[in-house]
Amino acid sequence: MKLHALPRQSRRSLALGLLLAAVLAVALLIWSLLSMFVFDLDAKASAVQTRVTSINSVAASVSQLRQAWARLERDPRLSVDMYPPASDAQASASVQAAAQRVFSRAGATVRSVQTLDVEQQGAVRRVGVRVAVTGTSNQINRALEAMNAIRPILIVNGGNIQLMGDSRRPVDNPRAPELQATFDIFAFARNG
């Protein structure tokens, strides 16, 4: 079909139809891009709103924690998760005995204990020990989990865990590899 042979009115109608089809195609393309962008913005806005709600929740918890800490600083007798007033040596000995008891009950062997410096923190003191232990990963994990359950609370501030001896054990050896670990363990004691 030769377009130039068509009457002028038909050519205009055909050109107008093609122009309308092109405009409609471009409009559909722009609408689909905008709708994807808007839906993406809605998803991002929803994610941001969820994050803000989470942050607000954490902020509320922090303010409650600060209020509890302020009450504790005013009257440390309100705390049941602290060691009673005693000398620094007695408080450190209490933390040492509790840490040794936890590791021994879990089956790990306490190799050495070193007393750490006592830090004054408002109305309480932070007392701690560095404990070197050996045992299997299960024994050490059980001890660390048990620290969350005892009262007064023991806090593990840092640690270092390594394989003990030769890590190239035979595959047919059923014995679990021994680990050696060092932990800094703290607790709080009320001032007397």
C-alpha cells in the first residue's frame, strides 16, 4: 500500500491515529514507571515507619533504663542483682567464687583467676575477675548461659577462645576438641 497515493484526508487520519497511538504508548510507559516509583516509595515509607517505631520503642526502653539507674544511684538498696556492701577484696572474692562455681558446674576447668581493678560508678562499684578456663565448646557455652540465670548477675565483658593444642585431630577420635578461653567477668557491688 502506497501512503502517498491515499487521499489527503485519509493520510491525515492515519497520521493522527499513529500520533495518538504513540502518545498513548508513551503515556502508558510514563504511568507504569510512575506507578512503580510510587509503589516503591510506599514500600520504602512503610519500611521507614517500621524502623522509626522500632527506634521509638528502643528510646522508650532507654529512658526507662535511665530512670531505673537514677533510682538505683539514689538508693542502691533497691537492687537485688548486686553484691552487698563489702570491701573491694571481699566483693572481688565473691565474683571469683561465683564464676568458678559456674564453670565447674558446667564441667569446664578453671586454670587461673586474676582480680581486675575495681571501678567506682556512681553509687555502686564494678568488680571483676579475668578467668582462664579449659573445656569443650558445650561446657563453655553452658557456663556462659548459666551466668544469665544466677543472682547477683555476672556480666561477661570480653573473651578470647582458642583451640587447645593440635587442632588437626584424627577424624575417628570421638572426643570433642578442648578449648582454652579467657573471660573478663564483672558484677556490681553496692557501696557501704
